[in-house]
Amino acid sequence: MRKFMLAMGCAAMVLPATMIVPVSQAGAQRYKYREWRDDRGRVRCRKPDGTTGAVVGAVGGALLGRTIDTRGDRTVGTLGGAVAGGLLGREIERGGKRRCR
């Protein structure tokens, strides 16, 4: 009886996690393109915000700044490289175009 109750408890915890609610067809295709209309009928645009580029650029810039600054504590080179790399990576990911047309 104890093993049966343990098995039922495990099944009760695992079973709801395996039941995935299917996404409706309209909801799945709503944000597929760069432009879409919101609930009020206005045209919206999906643009990258640059977060991933900023993080990757900051890490790369910190490593490069630490390599270049070989004297003393090397903190200035690391921080300067991280800031410059973060700004550069953000702008690269966002792209030069501000418009979404």
C-alpha cells in the first residue's frame, strides 16, 4: 500500500507537467513578422533592444581591455573595455536603422 501511494503521488506531480496546453493558431502567428497590429489597430514594430549585444560586447571588451592594459592593477583597462564593448555591442545589435518599414 505504501508503494502504491508513493507511485500515485509521483504520478500526480508528473502528470500535470506533461499536459501542455496547445497554443492557438492565431496567437502563435501574431508576432511572426517585424510589424503587426495591436488590439487597437495600430501598427507596431518588433526591434531588438540590444541587451544581448551589450552583454556580449561588455564581456569581450573587458577581456580585450585587460589584455591591452598591462601595467599595474589593470582595473581601468578592464572597466573601460567593458563600457566601450557594451556600448558598441548594443549599437551593433540594434542596427543602424531606427525605422521599421
